[in-house]
Amino acid sequence: MAYTDHLPDERIDAHAVDYTDASLGFFGCTYHYLIKPSGVIEIGRDPRTHTSRGSPAHCALNILIGVVGGRNEEGERVSTITSAQREAAEELMQALANVLQVPLELTDAVENRALRELRLKEERAEIKMEERLDQLEALTAH
């Protein structure tokens, strides 16, 4: 599950993502399923086909679920997942596991990105604090 890197707008559907992905050089919509902010699930590409996003080995083994959102009005990456999207994703993933008769193995890129961004903010704050301490130390050394 990963953000589509759009505004969390209900008007963004599988056709819009198909157009965007094609304009980025992918062979149409890269997500097999797309979950709109309201929780509505659409088919982005035939689930029996490989996606054009990622390495060939990665593409052959995965079903990609796109969550509409991930950007704010300024174009910055932000967490925009709605409870309806999260619930729809959980139901979709369980249904796919049941139909395919495979254990459910999840990689939540939405959650992974939020954790990475939190770590990055903490690292930046620590660097700023060290720079400020160095400045204060330089002032008091004279």
C-alpha cells in the first residue's frame, strides 16, 4: 500500500492516476487497486498483470494498492490517509489473501514513509541543536 502522491481529492480516480502514471513513462496505471479518500476501491490495472513500477522480480510477486493522497496543497509529502481508506485497504487485502489462498504479507509504504519522515525531522532538529550549541560555545570561548 502506497500513496499515489496526489492531493487527497475524491475526484482523483483510476483514470486520473492512469493518465499521470503514463505521463511519467509508466505503462498506464501502476496500481492494481486504487482507494479513494471515501474508501471506494477501483481497479487501476488488471490484478493478473505485472505492474511497471519497481524491479521485475518485485513486480511479479506483488499486488500494488494505491491510496489517493500523500501531498498537500503546497506539494509537500504529508500523511493524508483517511480511516475509510485504511478500513477499505484492510478489507481488500484480506479478501485478496482469501481468494489467492496465501498468507497475508503486508508492506505498508504509507506507514513506513511516516516513520522515515519522523526520523528525518528528529535528525534535522538534532543537527540544528548541535549547530546552536557550537555557536554558543564559540561565543563563550572568547
